[in-house]
Amino acid sequence: MAAVTNTAPDPDGVTPGPVPTVVEVGGQSEQTHLPGPKVDLTALSFLLVQHLSNSWGLRTAEFAVYLFLVILFPDTLLPASIYGFVTTGVAIFLSGWAGRMVDEQNNLAVVRASIIVIKFAAAVQYGASLVLLFRLQVEDSTRPWSTPLASGMFTLVTLGGCVHTIAGTTITVAVEREWVTCIAGDRSAHLTTLNTYMRRIDLFCKLVAPLFVSLLTSVASYRFAAIFLSGVEGACLVFELIWISISYRHFPVLREAQEAKDALKHQRDLASTPGHNKSPIFTLPSLACIRRQLLEALADWKEFTQTPIFLSSLAISWLYVTVLSFDGTMLAYLKAHAYSDPFLAGMRGITVVAGLLGTLVMPVLERRLGLVRAGNWSIWSEVLCLVPVLVVLYVGAPPDGSRAPGWNAALLFGGMMLSRIGLWAFDLCQLKELQLALAAHPRRNSMTALQTALQNVASMFKYVLTIVLSKPSQFKYAALASFVSVFAGASTYLLYVKKERGHVLHHGVGDLIPLLRKKWA
């Protein structure tokens, strides 16, 4: 069947051009990749600069806060695990609320408020860490973390992390999900391009931010790093509050979408409260209101689990039950084996470069295999690449306080690096699947936030693992559980592939199986 192109006028500042269409190929719906409309480079550059500033702050805090905790309490993984557990738990309960905020409130106002909150939360975290860095001796490796001062500042760091996490989730849902989907409209190729650009910026920040923090701690000190990073947050606050308005104005489609949402909300308000044009701005929630919100949340979860995309969301959530990534838990394990900050930042950087390669691989796989099959190839490649990582944690692993032999470290970091290609290619595939599946849903941001909550539930299990297995010598057991979880994610995605395509193996390969059986019968 021949593909048909459209050249409809584009309302949001992109040059009209051929629009990708869906055609039937072998009984399956496949997305063609005809040349799509060109992006307004000026408007896109404004949005990407805003995303760069936000991602820089997120990735800097993600690395720096865990690094400070590891340096302050080097003899245990427990503080870092508790921090991750609590902040993730808060995200689980409030991610749905963040999505509803984006659905119901003015997006620009929500993003502005979130920018203010996230910057102040990061400054509080750096400030509390700075207090401990001044009061405790960094060279002492036997410091208890349960003293009144340490407990108080650790609590402040954790509370700041909770606020930081939920504000970051709100910005992610509003900008990376809602705005990107509105800007792309119904153009699949354009959606892939926008998602890829946003993810590459995020990975670039994951690459450079740890190197920047390590440079500060190596050239100056941990104390200077905390002070300097607080100043950077203040500067980014001023910049982002100005720049977000500039970015928003360059996309008329965002204003049109907001006006349509406001009009629909006004109609619902009039229908629910006849004779009342205005409602009080500040009201105390009643028990009935709280009960209604809980019932709405449960209804959202029930609806989400019944959507076809749920298996795909569950698959990527399994990948979050893992310590086999350069997060705070693995950072603490590697620090216990005498790896220096610059070395770890460099290794993390190499793995992020591999992740950037994954963002280049994903569009190629999608064009050649289709979106669903590209995701299948990507997630199973991650599983295979993590096999040597798991093996070297059991074979030739050094005792705590000493570095691993060269071959062991090469397999560990090499496997981690290669696994990132499949991971980030799959992440982009799954993100696009989610966006396409919920594009027409009236509460798509609430549904999207539920996937974030599901991922946070998985992350919580990871922190439970590291709380129970808090000694660096027990890290290998958490790694084994993590590998099983990644394998479960790949298996779950196979079920999604089967449900979406009707088969797991592609036509051609699958047709060989009956022929081989007949030949050898």
C-alpha cells in the first residue's frame, strides 16, 4: 500500500512539509518515516537552552549530594540508601498530584513555581552538607552519622531532596511530556526528534556535571564545592525564570493548548457549581475532598493498568530496581574500593557517552525495525551487556578498601558502558510509545505521572535492598537482584510486543520455524 503525505499548515512555528503516515504492512500498523516538517530552529533553541539549565541543576545535585553523603559517612551505604528511599517514597505519593497540577493549572505558572522551589531545595541541601563539612573531619573514616548534628543536617538534606524530587517531576511532566507532545502535534518523526534532543541534553549534563563537581572537589575542596554550587543555583534561578517566558512565547501552540484547557475547565466548573462564577482561592481540604481525591487517584491507577501501554510502562519500571548504574549506591560501593573522584567521574562520563550513542542508535532502529521492535532489541542488548558486570562482582572482586585487578575493572566498567547504549535507546522508544498511546487522553499528564510513580516504586525496592545490604561487601547480592529485575523487565516487554504485534519474532524469521520443524520431523 502506498503511503500518502499531507502538507497541512502548521500552527506552531514549524515549516509545513510531508507528514509521516501510518500504513498497513503485513497486517501490522507501521509508522513510515517520510520527511517531516522542519523545526523552527530559533524556537527550538530557546526551549533546549531552558532544558539545559534545568538538567544541569538536576544532574549536579544528583551527583553532588550523594558524593557529600559518601564522603561524610564513608563506612556505610545506609545514609545514602535512606536518602534515596525517602525521596523516592515521596515521589511515589506525589507524582500523581504533580501530573494533576499540570493538567488542571496554568502550565507556565506551574513551571515557574517549580523552578523557584527546586533551586531553593538544592541550596538547602548544599547548605546542610556544608555545615557537616565544616564541623566534621573529612579525613576521619569512623564518623558516626547518628549524632544530633549529623542527624539534624541529614534530615534537612533529605527533606530538601524530597522537595527537589517532586519539583523536578513537575517540570519533567510539564515540559518534557506536555510541551513536547503539544509542539510535535501528530507528527511522529517530529516527536522522535524532540525527544532525542531533550534526552541528549540530559545525558550531556549527566556526563559533564559529575566531572565539574569532581573538578571542584579536586582543585579546591568539598566545602568550596558546596558554596560554589549554591551560587550556581541562585544564578540559574534568575536565568530560568526569565528564559522560561521567552521559550513559552516562541511556541504559539502552547498558548493555544492552554487556552483550550482553561475553557474546558471553566465549563466543568460552571457545570459542577451552577450560579457560582468564582470559588475561594484558599480552602482547607475537607475529609470528603480528601476521600474524593483518593478515589480519583485509585480510578486513575485502575484505568492506567487497563491501558495497552501499561505493560511497556511496567517493563521500563523493572529497570529502576537496579544498583547497576552510576547512582549514589554504586558510587558508595566504588568509593569503598579506593577509586578516586576524578576516576569515577570519568567512568561515569564514558558510560554517559555510550548513552548518547544510544540516542543516535534509536532513530536508526526505529526506521529499520519499527518502534516496538526497536525497543525489544534495545532492552535485550542491555540484559546481555550486564552479564559480565554481574560475573566480575563474584569472580575476582577485591576486598573492601582495595582496588580490583585490571581485568576485573575493565569488565565491570566496560559492561556498564555497553549496557547504557541499549538502556537509553529503549528509554527513548518507551517514551515515544507512552506519548503516542496517551496523546488523545483527556488526562494524559496524570497518566504519564503514574508511570513516573511506578518507576519510583521500583526505585524504592532498590533502596530497600541497599538498606538491608548496607555493607559494601554485600553489594554483589543487590547486584544479583538487580540483574534479575532487568531480565524481568525485558521479559515483560516481550509480553507487550506480543500484545501489540501479535507475535514476538518478526515475519520471515518466525516463518522459518514451521519449515525447520517440518524438515527435521
